[in-house]
Amino acid sequence: MPSFNTLFTSIRKHRNQYALITGIVVALSLYFLNPLLLDAKAKMVLSVATLMIVWWVLEALPLAVVALIPLVLFPLFHISSLKDVTRCYSDSNIYLFMGGFFLAIAIEKWNLHKRIALGIINITGTNGNRIILGFILSTGFLSLWLSNTATTMMMFPIATSVIQVVGQQENPNGNMKNFSLVLMLSIAYASNFALGTIIGTPPNVAYVNYISEKFNYNIGFAQWMILFLPMTILLLFMLYWVMVKWLYPNRISHSEGGKLFIKTELEKLGKMSVPEKRVMVIFLFTVFCWIAKDGINNIQQLFQLDDTIIAMAGGLMMFLVPSGSVKAEKSIPLLEWVDTQKMAWGILLLFGGGIALAKSLEEVKLIDQLGSYLSGFGQNGLFLTILMVTAVSVFLSEVMSNVAQVIVMAPVVSAMAVSMHLDPLLLGIPMTLGASCASMLPMGTPPNAMVFASGHIRIQDMIKTGFVLNLISIILITLFCYFLQPMILKLG
């Protein structure tokens, strides 16, 4: 009889195969046992949905690969026609995210991100607490406009260098272990907590897309910022207080070495180059259009802007405007197509697959049934219902892709809200925001996994810190969505 260690080693070695088999077995069991007594089409949709969800949760295949399953199984089993399914993979909101990717790549290509980050850190100061505050603020600001994964990748090498420099300085009363731990965690958490823009995290984009498709309601970029940018700022300062003032005080005083490092890096960058200036102008113009879109549309009728048009216009301008770089042998634009090799194309496919899955679940009324069932838990009042939805979303995202989670849960909480005669946004937005706040486990978000791999973080520390931050996130999201959201965002 094999020992437990041998069995565990085998499972770990063949994890993907076991995950694939698990998904197939669960899906087939639902289809043949039919515990919900569904009709043939609904039974098939539920089985395919279960297969995709299990494979997403267990990461049996890359998320984008699982998202392509509807292209094969939906037409094959007469769930939807191939034309109807493929339309889901060309939804307008997918191009909103693509435009944001183009902007992010250009910012990274010309080192504008590094200048912004080092500039903020230089302002905040060089003692242990202020360095951490600088990283939190700069990371949070960048992540409002770039993906949380890209932002963490940008900040990670800077943080590693700062840890090395500060560690070389004489500071007998300081705690370098706590400083290193907090600096790494602050990068991941500040990236995740940048919820103040629609493009700040993929779940935001996924939910805005769902609301647009399902209820024909477009959530404005400026509306979202007015409501959730203050919440983001509160989350970032709570992050600083929890880690620096409460859990992991570092007591590292002013560091001349750290100051010198920041100064040296800024000197290496030199004056802002022509390409940087041009990227900055396009970026700021894009942000301005997002914020002022409604006003621009109201004062003229020649054209009407929306967030996708603005994002794609900003992205395309990066390909059109010459860089003006004196280092280039020939005239090149700010962005070339070869630069897009860095782009997360899989996220765009993931949106398409999620849209296809959500539409099929709605067509067979499965989501309405589930929403009606869950609405029974809403008898304790709206505040507790929002709190429950937020809490479930935050802790579920520790073990499930946050984009996939929003794609699956958006129809559920919408149906739940409708059955309770509530505005669907009252439950959908807190669910969406909560999906980005996973803080306890490395697999919760890519930034969590990235900083965990640095070697400065123990799993016990991440779980302890993450649990506290999860609770704070749940409370803040619930308060903002209950008290302030109805005044700014509502369907009716």
C-alpha cells in the first residue's frame, strides 16, 4: 500500500491530468444524474459550464484555452450557432481592454513608468516607512491605468534593488526582515487595490461589459472614478497602516544609501526624452477624454465618444505618432507591432469565452433560477446582503481566477437582485470589486504569486496579512456601495 507521501507526490506530479479528469467526471455526473431536473438543453449548458468552471478553478489548462471551449462544444451540442458564439469574442469591451494594453506597453517601452515611480518615491522620503509609502502610492497610481500584473512586474525589480541598498546600510534598530516583507507585499496589494478606474483591473472591465450587454447600460468612466477613486485611496492608506504601523513595524530610520539609489536612478534616466513626452501627452489626453466624455458628447452632435473608442484612439495614436528618438537608426513610431508580443492576448480571449458562457446560462434560465434561490438569503436587509455578496466574492477569489469569477457570478447576482426588486448594480459592483482584493494566498492574483516568489515572504505572513486586509476590503466596499453608490451609479 503506497504511503501518504508517495500518494501526495504522485498527485502533485500529475496535477494537471487529475484536474482534467475531475472536470470531466463532475460535468458528466451532472449531465447523467440531472439532480436539478433540467431539460435537455439546460442540462447540456450546465455540464459545459461546470467543466469550464472546474478547469478554471483547478487551472487544468491555461485560462484562455478553457475560454475557447464554447467555440467547439456550443455548436457541436446545438447550444448556440458558431456565428452567435464567435460574436462574443469580438465584443466592444474587449477592445476597451486592448486599447489599455497598447497604452501600457508604450508607457513601459519608453520607461515613463519608472520615472513616475522613482519621482513619487523621491518625494516621499527614504526612511523605511516613507519608502514603503512611496511604493504603495506609486504602484497604486500606475495600476489605475495599467494591469495589476504589469504594474507589479514594473515595480518588482525596483523594490528588489531598494531592499539590497537599504540592507547594506547601518541601522542597528531596524528590522530588515519586516521591511523586505512589507515592501514586497505592498507592491502586490497596491496593484490589486487600484479599483478606482474601469480599466484598473480585469474584473472591472468584465463586469462593465456584462452590464452593457445585459441591461444596455454604459457605466461612465468618470462616474466610476468619482465613486471608487476615494475608496482606492482609503484602501491604500489602510494597507500602509496595517502593515507598517501594526503588523510589521520596521523602525528603519532615514537611509542615505536609499536616497542615493533613488537619486542615481533618476540621474540615469536624465531629462524626459522626446518619446516619453509624447507618450505622456497621449496618455494624459486619453485620460482627459475618459473623464470629460459625457461633457464632450453633450456640447456637440458631430461625433459621440465612448470608453472603447477613446481607449482604441489612444492606443492607435501610439502607432501613428513618431517617437522622435535620437537613438533610433530610422524614424519609428512610439509603438511597433512587434511590441505587442508582450500583450496579454489571453485575457481578451478569456473575456470572449466568459461572455459566451454567461449568455448560454441566461438563455436556458439557469441563472434566473439560481438568483431566485439566493434571494432567500436577502431577507436580512440590503446592507447585510451586500456584505454577504462582497465577502463571498473576496474569499472565493483566493482560489479562483478573478476574471472567471466575475464572468460566472455577474449573471447570478444580477438575477438575485432582480428577484429581490433591487438595482442589479447594488450587488454586482461589490461582487466585482471584491474579486480583485484577494490577499491571503499566492494563487489569489498574479501579483501575489510574483512577490511570493521573491523569497522575502512566508505563506504564514501572507495568510495573516491577507486575512486582515480581506476584512478591511469587505467593510470598505460594503460601506461605499451601500451609502454612496446609489447616488452616482444606478440603472433606474
